[in-house]
Amino acid sequence: MASFTIPKTQTAAVVDHSGANIRIDNQFPVKSQEELLPGECLVKLDCSGACHTDLHAALGDWPLPAKTPLIGGHEGVGIVVAIGSNTANSPVKLGDRVGIKWLANSCLNCEDCRKGREQNCPEAKLSGFTVDGTFQEYVVSFVNHVTPIPDNIPSDEAASILCAGVTVYRAIKYSQTVPGDWIVLPGAGGGLGHLAVQYARVRGLRVIAVDTGDAKKELCLKLGAEKWIDFMECKDIVAEIKSITGSGAHSAVVTSANGAGYRQAVDYLRPGGTLMAVGLPGKATLEASIWWTVFKSISILGSYVGNRQDAVEAIDIAARGQVKVHFVCRPLKDLEDVYEGMKAGKIAGRIILDMSQK
């Protein structure tokens, strides 16, 4: 059996209180094997994705507050280097490469868990929000919830699939669409959106990408979007979508983290269409005409990350080369600068924090 030497300290990116800047701590303690509880594992991280959710957690601008001080991050990939004593029937072993997701742990026994909504478990632990996450070199996670990573996908490519990929994959899976249907993706050039374009294409859907800027346009069309709409240039998005589709789109998966992406969806969906609410703006409300929602038989569904099976499916599709994360690697110490880029809306694709870069 593999054995690993575990250091006593590590480098971690810490937010001391809501709204505080990132503090890089080079002497942050690492839990020893003896300190791990049954069911816990220690993962030495290769890398971690940086997600808009992490920015919200750091700013404290969601209705649900994050713990502080906080180590954010929930898209980590690394090697299991320790497992808590008295852990029974662990699905992972020392040396396994695994992923850490937003959902760090759930009870697996409540109604939500039994019905496959583990993410809605009242006892859920959330990586980088209610428990420390993956913006550190070593992270404590849970053997029943880490996701096995196949050999044929690099860690940096797998990282963003664990949140962004799983989130859009599940939303598209439940979007009540069939191959050949039109799907609108507001925020298509962003971290979630560029993956949604690809997962939609895997499912045989016709993609209308909505975003702004030449870099995002080029990315979306390259990834397989059939049509592009720049919301800063288009004077009437609803009319444009109806012109493209004939009678409106079959579904919209809104990944943008502001309320604007939701407002017009009911108008441009065809009768029987489905609005999948995914992006999480902190304080915006979902405004829709009740009359038209009823008259057009529109479904509005919230889709919140995914369960363990969704993660396995999303990773498998990516490992077979059907979905590619477009990302740039940065060192952990650049996290504050990454957040500034997110605030300005200037990041196309994903940012991966490489723990080997100093």
C-alpha cells in the first residue's frame, strides 16, 4: 500500500472576514492522519479551479453567509494521501486521484439524498463555503463524496468539470429537450457557459450563444454554437431568437450571475419551453410574466450543481474528449487578481490555480 509523508504546514489562500482581500498564508496547518475523523480523507492537490461562487463567498454577498475565516475553492483535483482511522468500506484508497466538488459531504440517508438530490441535504457540507476548500495545497474531504478521476484526463482539465461542468451538464440533462431542439445559453462565453455549449452539442442540441465581446464570440462559435448574439449590440434579443428558431427556443439555461439573463427568457421561449435557472446572482429576483408563463405552458426549474452520479457522467464525457475546458493556469498567489478579473467580467473560459507554480 502507498504511503505518503505529510507536512505540518502548507500554503493557503485565506479570507479572514467577508469582503477582505485574499491573504496568502505560507504556514497554514495541515491535518495529520491521526486528526482525520472516520470517513474523512486528506487530498494533496495538483490544482483547483476558480469559480464565480468563490468570489461570492469571499465578498459575503449571498443570502447564505460563508464561514470565516475561509479557504475558498471547490474544484480541486489531487491524490488521496491519508484516510481517517476506522473508515469503513471506503470507495477510495491511498494514491487514488480524486476530485473535490462544491458538495463536500451529505448524510446519504435523508429523503433528498435518497432521491438523488444530495446537494439539497440539510446536513450538506459545502467546500469553500461551510468547510475549507481547495485554495490550499492539502484539503480534508470525505471518502463517499470525492469523485474518482479517470486516467485519460489531466488534473487541470478535470478541475472545472467538477463544478462548472457538473452544474451545466445536470441543467441540460433536465432541460426537457431532445436532439435537434434549440437551446439558448446566456453567458455562453463564461466559465460555465463555454462548457454548456459543449455539453449541449454532445446531446445533439442547436445552440444559440448569448454574450458580448469578440473573444467570447470566437470561443463560442469554435466550440459549436450555431448562432451568436451579442447582447450589447443586438437591439431586440427576443425578436432575434424568434427569427432564428421560428417560434422560440425550446429551452434556456441561464448561467450568467446577474438578473438580466433571466428577464427575457420567458418571452423568447416557445410554448412548452423550459427555463433552467443556474447562475446565482446574490440579490436579483427572477421576474417573469405570470400570465405568459401560464399561457405558454413554460416550465421554470432551478438546477443546483449536481449529485455524485452527475459528476461521474460529466467527467466521463470530458475524459472521452467530447468536452474541453478552456483555461489558463495561474499560481495560487494570483487569486486576488483573478477575482478582480471576474468582477470586471473579463475572464473567458476558466482559471486554474496550479499548486506547483510558486
